[in-house]
Amino acid sequence: MALKVLWTLSAQKDRIRVFEYWNDRTKSREYSQKLNSLIRHRISLIKEYPSAGLVTDKPSIRFHVIARNYKLFYKIVGETAYILRFWDTRQNPDNLDV
């Protein structure tokens, strides 16, 4: 059975911020749509293969790399995958709170 996926408020804000940045920078939604498609694909993998993500220093938190510069952090609790952050890896890692 596939997992249910819920986005935390932090992850939602991250994704909106990234999409707004690219929409403004490129004056188009094309790249944001591409990123969103990649995110949806990774989430479908998380639903079917929750342990496929790379492990962080916190054993209960895993991540997938998306488009080389982004990481999708998640945690599995029971039958639910919580998307914790959608992180731009070009940011200061000290600011990452997962």
C-alpha cells in the first residue's frame, strides 16, 4: 500500500519561494513547472519505496536530490510520509533546520 504524503508548512514555503524566484528570474513558469514535475516523480517514488532516499545524520530523516541543486527531505511516520523541507543546496547549510 502506498504511503500518504503531507507537506509541512516549512516545505510548502520553501517550494513557493523557489518557484517565485524562478518565475521572476526567467519571466516564465516553465522551469517551475519542470521542477514541480520532478518533485511529483520523487514523491511517487517515496510513496512506493520510502527507504530509497539517502539517509541524513538523523536516521529517521531521508532525502532525494532533485535537479542537482535541491533536496527533498522527508520522514516516514506510520503510513504517512512528511515532506519536511524543499531545500536549495546553494544556501548556507547552517540555516537548514530539519
